[in-house]
Amino acid sequence: MAWRDAKASKVRLLLFMASIILGIAAVVSIQLFSGNLKNNIQGQSKSLMGADYLIDTDQEPTERAQQLIDSLGPQAMEVNFVSMVAFPKNGGTRLVRVRGIAGDFPFYGEIDSEPPTAGNTYQQQGGALVDATLMLQYNVVPGDSIKIGEVTLPIAGALKAIPGTTAISTSVAPPVIIPYAYVEQTQLLQFGSRKEYQYFFKDETVDLALLDKTLDPMLDMENADIDTHTSTSSRLGRRYDNVGKFLNLVAFIALLLGCVGIASSVNIYIKEKLPAVAVLKCLGASRKLSFLIFGIQIAGIGLLGGLLGTALGVGVQSMFPYILQSLLPFNVTIELLPQPLILGVLLGVFMSVLFALLPLLRTLYVSPLAVLRIDDSGTVQSTLARWVLGILIFGFLYGFSFWLLQDGAYALAFVVGVVVTFAILAGIALFTMKLVKYFFPKEASYTLRQPLLNLFRPNNQTMVLLVAIGLGTFLISTLYLSKDMLLAKTSIENNAKSPNLVALDIQTKQLDAVVGVFNKNKIDIINNIPLVTMRMHSIKGVGLNEIRKDTTSTIRGWILNHEFRTTYRDSLIGSEKLQKGEWIANYEQGTIPISISDNIARDAQLAVGDAVVFNVQGVLMETVVASVRQVDWTRLQLNFSIVFPAGVLENAPQFNVLTAHVPNEERSAYLQRDLVASFPNVSLIDLRQVYTIIEDILDKVSWVINFMAFFSILTGIIVLIGSVRTSKYQRIREAVLLRTLGAKNKHIVTIAILEYLFLGVLGCLVGLVLALAGSAALAFYLFEETFAPTIWPLLVFLPALVLLVVAIGLSNIRPVLKSSPLEVLRGVG
């Protein structure tokens, strides 16, 4: 019976199935890619680091740290720092990360270079490996030279990849690898230079967990750290796992939307089948039999939809390695994993049946007398069964969300958010129907009254269409508006008062001459910011060594080992807001008042009035927290976690940072050329290049997010098509009756257009309003920005979806317009 009835209703059942295919495909594709990514990270963990473990420090190792390092016998070492380089061939200059390497690094993986042998011979030949993209940009080839500080080296080859780097990091400061023996000759490591020393170890027999546990506390005492390949891969896995969880939720929403389409469409489908169920019961069919006939149909739809969705998901996931290539530190090898494939099929069956149960319950309560009744008022459903089913659906959603997020609170928040969103959309739909009914324009023309009646009469499509269109529009619009806010946070104002170039590591004795170079190039300096390096010596009277030994301390570890770059000034800047305490502009006498950022206050457990002693180049300086500032670290400008008042650090060992506004790339290039020629230790960061890189990264991430959200909107469209098409036969009967009563084709078309126009506009507007509300909340609570929405969603989504709804509605009545009423009625029958 299930098979025979399904064959007769195959068009409608295929539309039901299409509702879940895209949702299943989205979930399966993300699950497959996340699984492959995790396996690749675990399998390539040594190649990602290039060693079994390493010890690193941002200063020359102390005597004790050097003893610990030497006792383990490092097979390779590296010092890396950021600097400007020049290409004598064409005068080009660029900010790069110089990596001076000694020893046979990497131990795992390899240096990918062109020519291939360059990665193995550059140390013996005394040459440099230069980032391949950088060489293309500056039109240099192996055999040309590169000037790094006071040293000019031949370019041994183009560097394509090396363990420990990513495409993102190399975009900001491309790597240049040189033999360690030449680092001192560059004369670039001066006071205040930002540098990192790394010592690499190869030991496959060592217990890395035990080594980390034993050695890490001793290294922390010496401002050094140990990092193993297992911990690195674990951190990398968590980083991408968070992205995967978010994308899984987006895919899950697409699946939920498809299930809502199934529930609403099955509701209409079953309502039309109730007379047939009543006839079956008159012939002796049991409640169980009538229920299983249609239950088997829905389960079959879910099984086929799960299979097709899983197959589509396999195809989609193969695209992700290409889309995310620049965001990953390695090439992802794709293979089919059984768990996501089984999950896709089971989800198709389970969620189809689960969300179709509510309308299917109606078949249990159909009375045989319904054959004689005109309406279905005799069908009464069990309130207990509805509540049990509701709890079951909520429980499944929570369980599946918890499995995706691995966090009970977040899973509950997500499910509650979904329920609230659906409730708002459903509530607005019900309110709209009551509003139209209450304020119905009785004096209007028939062609206007009829479509308005269709919004609230029995078998209306208002609820399902509002939910489908509204949720899809809400998702896409919110993502679009949030992406715009994220980009706006990193935007650079293009005016003479906004710095777009930063000169770093300027020694005090060089300051006047560097300023002279700026003046020579007719570039005005906006800010001259002094920097003083220091470390914390004690917090609230307790020494840092004692804090390190205290296992109950809640102070974050990085506070104890960090070298702070501080400044002094007499006023707040645009990215700062006073949160607590009083801003002290100038120091007069007594304990030195300082201002700290809110993250320092949180991580160091500090409040206004607490004492902190700093070690400034061997001199202990007693300070007290006078104020706490809220700092917007997302702005592309120099922000500081610790700020001293004027009148304290002027005579301390320091270096300077200059900021300026350069009107165009040509002027920037001339300035960089002159500075590198005279002051090779000075590094220049063109913020416009940084902004371009950030924007490119955000575009890639937002493309992936929008791509997954596309599943939601496409699922919504399919649900929309299924829902509108489900009412096809009802609308045909109505149109035939109108034709029989003398209505012309233009009247029928006008009624159809107006009805679906009302539904489309209303659904899209509800989605946009929710998106604007959600984006405004994100702007206020998360981004802390003034919400200034773009009009693009209104201009694009609204007319596009409205036209789609109208087109589907018109396709329903097309047979009526081309045939006689009797012919159509016979076809429907």
C-alpha cells in the first residue's frame, strides 16, 4: 500500500525528499572535511613542526636555560626576526622575516625550493632562500642578490614551503632563510629588536608528555618554553575544529530547515489523504496499518534523501581543500571516512521520520465517519502524544548540537536560539493572519480580497512560507551584515590624519636622521612613539618566581614570562576608553601611577590600587595601578597594554616608532628605499598591504561561511517550492471554479500574483528585520560598534525571493489558463 500510494504521489514526495538532500550534503561535507583535516594534522604533526620538539625564547637564553638546552643536545637552531631587505637588481624593498638556521633542519618534511637542491645546499654555498612569491613580485631569480642589513648574499633559490610556516604568516612577512653564521654580520639584532631563538631536537624515543611536564616549569623560570609536535598539532586541530563546529551549525540549520519543510509539507499531504485513511478504516484497516502506510513512505523518502545527500556531500567536501588552501599549513589528503557517510544516511531517515511524526499522528485519530463529514473537525489528536513528540524533538536537537559543539551550555544556547527564531517567525505568521483577518478590506475589489483571504483561510501556506523564506533570508543577511562589520573593524581611513605606514625599531641615536629622511620625502610624521621594554618583577608584593611555584595561582602564565613593550604619554588615544580609576597625565612624586589594559587586569589579577614592580633593563621600578583601560586591539594602530605617565621613562633605554600617512604607493616605495639604504635595522610596515591581506583572508573565510549558508537558503527555496507546489491541486480547483463562474485569465493571474506577492514580501521582510535585529545585537555586544546596515540585502534578496515565490505560484495555475475547466477537473480527479 505504501509503494502503490507513493507511485501515485511521486512528484510531491520527490519535493519532500529534496528538502533534506542539501541539509544532509552540508553536514556530510563538513564532517568529512573536518575528519580528514584532523587525520592529516595527526599524521603530519612532525612534518608541520619539522622536529620532535623545540625550545624557544624571545631573548638570548639565560645561563641556566642554555645549560638545559645543551644537556638535551639540539641538532639545529634558529634565530628569526623581522627586517627590511633590499634587492640591488632593481632597488625594491620589502618587510620580511629573516630566519638564520644552523644545522640540518627540518628533520621531518623538507624545504620545498626551486631548484630542488637549493634547500639542502644553501648553507654550504652561503646563499639565501627567498620566498617564491616575493621573487616574482620583485622580478629576481636565483643568482641575483639580496641585501639584509649590512650583508649582501646571493639568492640560492626560491622558497616554496618550509615546516612551521603558513600562507597567512608569509603574506604579512615573507620568509628569507640564511645561514646562521651571517646573522651577526647583518648587524640587525640591536637593542629592542624583536627576535626569537629556537632550538630543534630529534628524538623519537623520548616520552614527550613526560619531558614537557618535567622541563616546562624549569624553562618558565628562565623565560623560555618547550613545544612538542603533539601539542602543536593539538592546538592546530583545535583552531580548525572551532571553524568546523561553526560550519557544522550552519549546515545543521540547513538540515533543520529541510525538516521543517518536510513537517509542513507532510502536514498538507496527510490532510489530503485523511479521506482515504477513513475509507481504509471503514474497510477494516487498523490504526497501526494506516499509520505505517504513510510512515514507511516518509522513512523511504528519508533513506533515499540521505543517500543522495551523502553522495552530494562527498562531492562538495572535495572543494574545501582548494577554497581553504591559503589558510592551511599543509596540503589536505582527502579520503572517504565511514562515520560521516553512515551519519548522513541515518540522519536522513531519523530526522525525516521525527519531523513528520506530528502530522502522521493525525492518521491514528481519523474516524471512519470522516468519509461522510465535509470538514476534518472530527480528527482529534492526543495532547500527551504531541508533548512527548515535542520533548523528543528538543532532546534530539540538543543531543546532536552537543555532539557537534562538545559543550552543554553552547549546545543549549544554540537549540534555544533555533527554537526562539522559529517561534518568532511562526508568531509573526500567526499575527499577520489575524491582522489581515481583523482589518480585512471588505470594500476592496474581488481580485484584492481573494488573495488576502488566502492568507488566513484553511489550508493556507502563510506559516510554512514565512518560516522557510524568513529563516533563509535571516541567515544570509546576518552573515553578510556581520562580515561587513568585521571588515569595517579593520578598515583604514584614507585621510591625512590617519597613519598608514609604521617605522619600527628606530634607535634613539638614529631618530633625528630618520626624521630627516621623512622630511626629505615630504612625508609628515603623525606620531613619534617611544618604546621601553620591561618585565614584571613582582605583583602585589609577591615575586614572579614565587608565583610560578604556587600551583593555586590564577595568574596567567604568559604574564610571568612576557617582555612588555610600554610607552609613556599624557593622554588617551582613539582606541582607548577609561574603564576604572583615574588617568594620570604627568608624574609628580611618590609611587609611579600606571594605566593597564583590561586584559592585563584580568590575566594578572590586578585592580586599581595594586602594586606592580617592573624590571627595566636591570632597574627595579615601583608602580601602582591608577587606571584600567578598555583597548580596541582590532584597530590597525599601535596599542599598548601598559602606559606610563609623562615624566618617568624619558631617560630610560628606549627605541622609537614613527607613524605617518603616505598618499600613494610610489611615495611609500621611495621612502622605503631611502630608509633601507641608510638604516637597514629600521622596519617599515605599510598598513595598506596588511589591510589587503586581512581583507583577502576575511573574504576567503566569509566565502566559505556564505557557501555553507547557501545550503540554507537553497534548502529554504526548495521547501518553498515544495510548499507552494503542494497547494497546486487546491489552487487549480479554485481557479477552475472562478473560470466556471466567468472569471477571465487576467483575473486569475492577478489573484495568484497578489497572493504570492504578499507572502514573498512578508517572508523576506520578516527575515530582514530579524537579521537587522541580530546584526545590531552583534554590533553592540560583540563588535562594540555603531550599527550602520548596508542596503544590499534589501535590494537583492527581497526582489529575488519575491519573484521566485510569484513564479512558482503562477506555475501552479498554468494548466487552468491553457485548458477548459472540465478538462482540468478531469485531470485533477
